[in-house]
Amino acid sequence: MSTSTERNPCLACGACCAHFRVSFYWSEASAKGLPESLTEQINPFFACMAGTNDPVAPRCVALGGTVGAQVACTVYEQRPEACKEVEAGDDKCNRARARHGLPPLAPSAA
């Protein structure tokens, strides 16, 4: 019997949410129903998830839990498309994992 983290290693990671700036066209936030308090304006055209624009220690405010242990996105259903770009085991995933001292994952077969 497998656990949920074996099916979805992202539930025990979250490194990408604490490494990359999650930016998107400003109107996507309202279209997805994201609370304005969870976004930051970058320029007149783009916004990002609050906390991810920090150059030293980025971390999405919607990420709950401890990176590398157990995490969850508190706005998973409303998350921007940019959040869906990183896939478990791809280059972006493994760069984020390395920054947090986590071993690389093999690319997913999906």
C-alpha cells in the first residue's frame, strides 16, 4: 500500500514554492479567485504570489508546512498556471530541491 507522498512527492517537498518567483499576468489572480492579499504587483502587467519576489529567501505565502517534510498549497484550486509549470523530477524541480539540500527526483513517467 503506497502513501500519498509516494504517489505525489510534492506533498513532502515544496522546494519550488520556496525557490522560484511565481509570476503571472495580473488578471489571472482575479479570474482564479486568488485573494488580493496573496499577490504582489510586479509592474502594470504582471503580479506574483506574495513572498516569491524576495531575492534572498523566496517562499510563497500560500505554502503551508515545512519544505522537505510535509507541505500543502493553501490555495491549490486557485493557484496560477505558473505553479503548474514545474513537474516532479524536472530540471526546475531538481534545482529547487538542491537549493534546499534535498536529493534530486527522477522525472515522473506521467
